[in-house]
Amino acid sequence: MAAGTIPAATAAAAFYFLILISLYITTSAAPTGSECSSTRDPSYCKSVLPNQTGNVYSYGRSSFRKSLSASQKFLRLVEKHLRSRSSLTVPAVRALEDCQLLAGLNIDYLTTSFRAVNSTSRTLPEMKADDVQSLLSAILTNQQTCLDGIKATAGSWSLKNGLSLPLAADTKLYSLSLAFFTKGWVPKKKKKPTWKAAGRHGGFRNGRMSLKMSSRAKAIYETATRRNLLQADDGGDDQIAVRDIVVVSQDGSGNFTTINEAVAAAPNNSAPTDGYFLIFVSAGVYEEYVSIAKNKRYLMMIGDGINQTVVTGNRSVVDGWTTFNSATFAVVGPGFVAVNMTFRNTAGAIKHQAVAVRNGADLSTFYLCSFEAYQDTLYTHSLRQFYRDCDIYGTVDFIFGNAAVVFQNCNIYPRLPMSNQFNAITAQGRTDPNQNTGTSIYNCRITAADDLANNTGAGVKTFLGRPWKEYSRTVYMQSFMDDLINPAGWRAWDGDFALNTSYYAEFGNFGPGSNTSERVNWPGFHLINDTDAGNFTAGNFVLADDWLPQTGVPYTSGLTD
């Protein structure tokens, strides 16, 4: 340790001590209502602010401190319930375990966010502001996910009663923190050019030692991405950095025989400048549930190809899992990249919610992958995500969640649902107008999967989406829509719920299903121009130019002619 360096544990303890002490610092003046007027609930805002004269920055920091304290208290409450697991049903325990994971993430996200707002009383640089706004948006999503799981837990009235109220109270506090952050620290974005060519690409510029890997693995990646995989010592914008490479092969010829073993071997808490830990997964059907934890950062997983490298499972809500933990493949670790793989949930339509992939990894990318299930196939849970040249199969709400996510050049395949069911491609879950989340579908193709195409007499209605949560936001741009799309385009969730507050938009789509003359007339539905559409491009919506180049995955930053 260098002289004068404070040990990490001591620094962390001091940081938390300062937060706790600051909770009790007040002055005699009463808070004004001016800063609260821009929040969702001004009366609540005034009731929780400290008795001090301040501005958006001081009130914001106070709200952050209270939020962090509340998140720690809630985690202790969940752990208390889990200590009594012997008296709970298995579904109730699983819901609590979801809440435990999500509450722990909230503490991490709030700690990181508080550091950012505590360091300045001015707007942050655009990417830094987007980082924090994404974390705060994810905190609200985590709260809602925990609440949904608890409410769906059968036969646990006392559990619902004991957790629903604190969940609701904490959500209001987190929403307040997000509102203050959005007003005080987020810059007014300058519009980037709407019409752009393919996005720039660049790898790591810190020279990396070339690592040996199988010529087959290297060839697959470079053929798929048209990029060189290993960083040369002289640097270069067309090469990608890796720190280590392992091979998973079921025949024992690689380093590991299961994907989970390879993930466990990955280093913890890597930085983006360290390069990727690359896991090459040889062809085979891997019947395992893979979970990539928050400390497994910057993993890159490459398979032998769609339908060659397959990860499969069959968990479902009908069989006692929550939607959240029904996923065959779940990822939380930031910076994850997957290439040339298939992810399946084979529970079938009869088992209702059954997730193939749940993604809550910030700055994550899936390229040349296939996602196969029926209801709730791809759970784009939270934070910032990008999908390119992927195939997505499903029936009801099969692309759902509350990430800021862009799909580019993907094939979307509605399947044949159960009798009397309809298809809804998206169910976006934005719950707060200050969340920077939504689903952007750009230059994709929507056509019927074979089972649906071969059963045209079944009378299945297929819709572009429906509003899962109050501020649901989904945009389709310059995409092909075949004639399976219902002329109304969009379907209500329950009566008039969210029809005024959701944001659904279409721009420049083509094909027989793109005709908008009979679309819904909800206040939340819009036919937008190129300026508005530009806000939902990869370059603007997820700031792709700042992080996608290092993945080597091709992308388009803006709209194209």
C-alpha cells in the first residue's frame, strides 16, 4: 500500500458514517415548496425533506441519504423473513430470495449514485448523468419486481402485509431521488444528428498481450463480427481486448464441461480496461441454469452458432417459480456480451410465464443469438441493453421489462399461442416518467414463426405491444411488419389503464402490417417524425457510441436513409 493511502475498508466505513451522520443534520428553517413542485408528489416531497433552506442539490442529496438508509433497512427486513423460511411456502421463499437479490443491488446502486451527486452541485457530463439515471431507474424497477413477486405468492398474506407497505413507501422515496436528480444533475441533451451512417467502432487502446485460443473459436468470432479478437501491442480501432480465454466442451476437451464452472472461474469485479474474460462454449445442448452475478463483470461468451450452442431449461410460474427466477439464463454483471448462442425455455405455452433470458446487466450486448420460449421469453429487466441480429420467438408479452433497450436488425417471430390467447410482442414496464427506459425496435423484421404461419385459420391476433405499467414506452422504427399484425396495432392491458400515460410510437415502418390508418386512438399513441425518432436510436437512447465499440459488435448509431 502506498504511503498516505486509506485502506478500502476504512474508507468505506467513513463514507457510510458520513451518510448516517448527515441524516440528522437539520436547521430551523422550513423547506420551501418550489423544488417540490416539479416532483410527482409535492406534498410527500415536503413531508420528507429536512427542515432546512436549500436548493435542488441539497434536497436531492438529503433524499439520496434517506433512500440509502431505507434500502439497508428493507434488506434487513427481507433477511428476517428468510430466517423463518421453514414456515413459508416454497414460492414465498423464492419471492423473498428475489427481493434479497434486488435489495442488495439497490444498496449498490444508491451508494454509487450518492457518490456522484455528493461531488458536485452542477449538471454532470452526459454519459455520467446517464449512468446515474440508469441506476436510479433500475432501483425503481427492482422495487416493482420484488412487489410483483410478493403479490403473486399464494397463501402468504402475512408476508404480503409485512413487505408491501415498506416497498410502497420506499418506492416513493426513490422516485423523489430520481426526480431531484433529473432536475438538478441531468443536462439538457443536445440533439445529435438524426441521420447517420453505421456507428463508429473502436476497441481498447491500452495494448494487451495476445492470448492463445483455439483457431476455431477465434475464427467464429471474427467471422461473425468482422473484427479481430485480440488486441495487438500497437493498438488499433479494429481489435478487441481479452484478458483470458477458456473453453467449455461437454466431451472434456476444454477447460470446463459446464458453463457455470467457467463463469465461476472468471475474475471478480473486472474493469473495462482489463479486457474481456472470454468463454467459448462449444456446440452442445447445455441443460443448466446459468446466473452471471454482479461481480462477474465484462464477460464475453461465444458459442458455435444458433442451434449449435444451446442453453435450455423449463422453469415456469405454473411450477412454482417467480417470473424473475424462471429464467434459464440470467445476467446481472455489467458489460456482458453473448455471441452465436441459443437460449431456450421449453416449459411450453401451457406453463404461462417461462423466461429464456433475464437481463439486468448494464451495458450488455447480445449478437447473433436466438431466444426461444412462449410467454415472457426475453426479460429485458433493467439498465442499458443492445441486441443485434438476434431471433426472438414467443407469444404473450414475449419481449418485456423496463430496460433502456435497442433491438437492431433482429427477427421477431410471434408463435402459435394457446387457444383463446392473443400475441403481444412487447410489454414494457416503465413506472415513473423520470425513468430513462423504454423499448426501441429498429430495422427489424416481424414475421410469423412456422407454427403460426401454418395455422392461419386459428384466428390469432398479434399486437405490437400493450402497457404493462403506467408509463410504458415502446417505439417501432423503420421495421418490416408482415400481415399478421392486427390493424389496431396495440392492445389495452386492462380497461383504460395507462392509455393516457404510456408512450407508443411508430416511424417509417413498412410491409402489410405497418398500415396505421386503423391504429388505436389512445392519447399515448403517436406517429412520429424523424426528429422524434432520432431520440430512440442507439446513439441517443443508450449512448451507444460511448460503449458499444469496445464489444466489437456492429451497430447503427442513428437512422438511415
